[in-house]
Amino acid sequence: MKTMSIKPENVCSREMILDIDDDNRIVSAKVIGGCMGNLQGICKLIEGLKADEVVKRLQGIKCRGSRTGETSCPDQLAKGLANL
């Protein structure tokens, strides 16, 4: 198992910490900063999924609250996982 830290850009969250097993499946996820209720929900929903499935589901989601309006915390999570 490996632990991955993602530093999102242009969003409210500051760090995303994921434990990923040898099969690239998300074992646990935690987000520091951001809209905690929503992000805790997303973390619970992605647990047990393979990283590529999470990327496919979350990439491209936009948030008007982001600095650019062109990304979101879920999108930043997908971008970080795409680099696996």
C-alpha cells in the first residue's frame, strides 16, 4: 500500500491524502480544507474504487467557487490520481 498526497490548485482544499493498495484501489481518503461535508462524502464514495474509475467519474467537474471557475476539488483529485 502507498500513501499519496495531492496539493490541489485554485480550490479551497489544501491537501488530499489517499491510501492506495497495490491494485490502485482507494483504501481511504481524507481532504484538508474545503467544503468538509461534501468532501467527506466524496471520500466515502470513492473508497473501494480503482483510481482510474475515480478519474473517469470526477474529471472535468467545475466549481464557481474555484479561483478560475474551471476546476473543482473533485477535478483536482482526478488530476492527481491521473498521474499514478
